[in-house]
Amino acid sequence: MQRETRGGWVYIMTNRYRGTLYVGSTTDLAQRMYEHREGRGSEFCDEHGLTRLVWAERAESIVDAKHHERRLKRWHREWKFALIEKENPDWDDLFGQLN
């Protein structure tokens, strides 16, 4: 099996400060955020009103991004909060910073 060579992203979305969290991965972060905001990204995000991108990290490949996503999904909520707050203490929506 050939390993995917395109880069990837792991990201966390929420609806508010320390609210409901969603961890995902993608090859195109800007497009994926647009899909989430349009209600086409995932049923979970649409159902819970998750439109705020609060954390994202680049990975070497989409395979690496998916592995990291699976690890983060097993983390306790407080660990995810600490990860977000290390880079984004005010839980600002980072969508506007995407190119």
C-alpha cells in the first residue's frame, strides 16, 4: 500500500469557550472549515452548532494527521482544553487566519 504524501491537518472545533469539542482531520483545512460552517462537515458539528475553529496543527501527511486525530479523541476534555489554551488562551475563532 502506498503511503499518502500530501500534508494534513488535525483540528479542534467548538461552539463556545470550553464548550462541546470536535476533533477532526483533513488535507484542506480552509475547505473543511467552510463545509462545517455550511452544515456539511459532519452531522455532529451541525447538530451542536460547532463553527469555531480553536486549534489546528499541520501534519506531514494525512495518514499522520488521522493517527494524531485518533489519539486526541481518546484524550480527557481537560487535556484538550490545555492544548487549545496553550496556543489560543482566549478561544478565538481561527477561521479568519486561514489563507
